[in-house]
Amino acid sequence: MPLMVAAAVSDEMPADKMVTPGPKMSTQEP
């Protein structure tokens, strides 16, 4: 599931956003 979410985020947001912790990323944090 984490992989699929990361892919969706990358599609919606640029790589810069992926590097920065966001609301969705905080939930994905291990």
C-alpha cells in the first residue's frame, strides 16, 4: 500500500514535494 500511495503522490506532486514531509507522508512514515 505505501508504494502505491507514494506513486500517487509523485504523480500529483513534484519530486520536491515528496522530499518534504506532507500530511500524507506523515502517515506513511514507518
